[in-house]
Amino acid sequence: MKVTILGSSGSMGQPGNPASGYLLSFDNAPSVLMDIGPGVLARLQEVQDPCDAHVVFSHLHADHCLDFPGLLVWRRFHPEAPAKGRNFCLGPADAPVHLGRISADSLDEVDDMSDTFAFSAWRKGHTELVDACTITPFPVIHPIETYALRVEDNHTGKVLAYSGDSAYTDELVTCARGAEVFLCEATWGDTSEGKAPNMHMSGEEAGRIARLAGVKLLVLVHIPPWGDPDEAIAAARREFDGEIRFGAPGLELSL
């Protein structure tokens, strides 16, 4: 499994860094795109055929899903290389309606994705087979239905964990247990003190989860345009003495 960070900006895109989008690539199998925020589809085009990917969502805030309507247009109407069949789409239960409304032609319509994606809703702790990998969702703390995702390569057994957006919760420790790579949000940078509750985490909290879960590599993501990645990394080091990196766009990691 190879992880390519297409975008890691928090809450919105920023110059040179789209919002959330993480591509998992496998030998002889379609890739898996985790979230597709603003700007991610353009970066995906630089890496591979956008049609050759399953899509999974941690949650449906705009910075994690807003390029999905563009992907539907590409898959349906590309004049030379539209999608040849359906791929999987997994996410919160209301995804078909939520995404269908932002893709529809009028306020009262819901664009039906079933012509090009086969949708399944996440179920807490239920592992889904997605071609070359399995994905297990863990409910986390955010204003809307949101999941952290544990991805296991079916061939190698290597594990990638992704926090999605969340405040600190022990569910994240369970999700990330023993992972080779943990993509963890650090929106608040140095500390969560004085920040909005039940929303996001600091680098220090990300580091604590990495330590408790025994991960090998912590990659900090979802840092907004006004955030300082170095500050978030320094905060994470107060809790975790393993390897820590900033999830810069274009970063590739092989598991």
C-alpha cells in the first residue's frame, strides 16, 4: 500500500495545499480515495485516472467532500475515458442524499449516484472489504456523524489509520492500535485549551494517541491556513517519541 497526500489543509484549501484527500494505491487493484475536499480532484488527475478509485468518506463537512460532484461529472461525461463501471463508495448513512443534493440541478432534487458508485453506509466496528484492503470505521467526536478509519492491506497486513476530524477520544487509540502510519488531525496546533469543544485536536493530543496506540509513524494533517505545522509537531513530541511528520501535499509513504 502506498499513501499519497493529495491535500491536508484544515477546514478549507490553501495555496498549494487542497483540503482533505488521501489516496491509497495497491498493486493490480483500484485505489481508495479517503475524502475528496476542495482542490483534491485536480491533484488526483496529476497522479492517476480519477475513474480508477473507490471513494470513502470520514464525514460530510464541505472540506472533506466538496469535489465529489466534479468527480461524478468526470466519471459520467469525460469524452474519451468515462468510468467503465461502478466503484465502491462508503460513508455516513446520509451520504447519498447529502452528496446528491450538492450535485443536483435544483434544490428539490437528489442526484442518484448509483449509476457510477455502489454505496454502503458505515456501521460501527463492521469491517468492509474494499478490493485490496479492508476498512473498519470507528465513530469519533465531531458535530456530525464522523468516523476514523482503520485500513488494512489484505496482502501485507500493514495498517494505516486515519483520524478524520475529531476531538480526543479513546476510539482513536483503538483505531490506530499498532498502525504503521497514523494520519491524525492537529487543527488546534499547540493546545486545545480555550478552543471550541468537541471539534478538533491539538498536536499534543495527536501525540498522546500515537503513544498509547503504539504507532510507528505519526503524520499530522488538517492544519488550517493560519496554523503552524512546526508548532503542532513540537506539541506532539511532548507526548510521542516516535517519528512525526507533517502531511505535506505530495508526500508519499510506502507501507
